[in-house]
Amino acid sequence: MNGAYEVKLDAFEGPLDLLLHLVNELEIDIYDIPVAEITEQYMEYVNTMQKIELNIASEYLVMAATLLEIKSAMLLPKKEVITEDDEYEEDPREELINRLIEYRKYKHAAEELQEKELEENQLYTRSPFQFDEDFVKNDADERGDVSIYDLLEALGKVFERKEWNAPLDTKISRMEISIEERMDEILLKIKQSNHPLVFDQLFPFPNRTHMVTTFLAILQLIKNRQIQCRQEKHFHPIYISGLEA
């Protein structure tokens, strides 16, 4: 496995989807978003994507710039727009909040339509698995309650703890393993364990190549319905276990 990764994951639906995830995860009032906090969290996700050389769309970087601009504007003295009735203080967050509310409305509508479609198709053969739809939906009975964003957040924490650029990285930098081989290793490790594995346990080396391969192997195993990931609450450990074939 040589060279840089060029990975495109359709499970990422865009920067507004990531922002909405953060709003829900942090239990933030969508009408009063703490820009400094959500910008910090958003940048952590983007930095993790860049660390694993994920081929993220430029729109994520545009949103990052927008958040930083809003954050800066929030630090400036507020501008007052005088109207005939009263004074109105301009809020730098207003446009972003309106976009998020609109996106949330359409997302909920799309989810309701998808649920109706699944109900109507229960008597028919299931269509071929689509990663970008089924993975993000997180069927609790088969996949657990973990989203792509939860996995990415967990990976970011692993990077911090493993210190992937430590001296040990140079000692095993020539370790080459394919995603398929790493999938087999993960399945064997799960099979040999008497209990679900913690996400961190699948990243034994502070080596970026090995960590990226492991992450992609986990995503592929989820797509193949060979493993499931569960998390009791946000920010809690993610547990991985096998699924019956």
C-alpha cells in the first residue's frame, strides 16, 4: 500500500450536515449558536479528515472560513440598524442559522419519506446496500447507534492519544497492509474476544498508514454488515462487535 490516500466517502453529506450533527451532539440551541465552541469542534473534524488524507470537498473548507469569519465578527462591536419601529442589532450568525434551520427541515422531511418507503417495501426483497444512505441512517437493530461523525470523532481522539508522529512511527513506517487484510485481522480479533472491543483497541500502533487502513477497514466492515458499532451516549467509548452472517 503505497502513496497518499485519495478517499471519498459519500457518507459525509456536507458541512451543513456536520454542523447540524454538532448542534444536536452538543445540545445547542440552534437559534443561539455559540460560534466559538462550534467552530472549535468543526475544525477538529476537518483536521482529522485532513490527517487521514480524506479527499473532502472544498465546501467543508469554505464553511470553516465562514465560521472563522463569523467568530471574528462576534468579537467586534455590534452594529445597530435603525428601523422606523425600533433598533435592530445585526447578528453575524443570522444567515448561517437560517441555512441550518432550512437544512434541518428538509433533512427531517427526507428521513420521513425514507421511513415510509422502507415500510412500504417490507414485503419486497431489499435493494442492494447503499453506503451513503444506510450507513448514515444507523439502523439500531443491525448497525448500532453510531454515525460516521461519531467514528471520525473517535478517530481524532485516537490520533491525539497515540501521537502518530512519535519516533515509533519511523520504526514501522514500512509496515504495509491492505484494507482487505486489515478487515480479516479485525474480524479475527473480534472472534477471539469474549466481549465487544473498544474502538481504540483496533489501533495498536502510532503509525498513520496503519491507522488510516484500520479506519477504512472498519467502515468497509460496517458497509458489509459484518460488524456493528455501539455507543451508549455521545463522547462515550464506541464498542465494536461482530454480526451474524
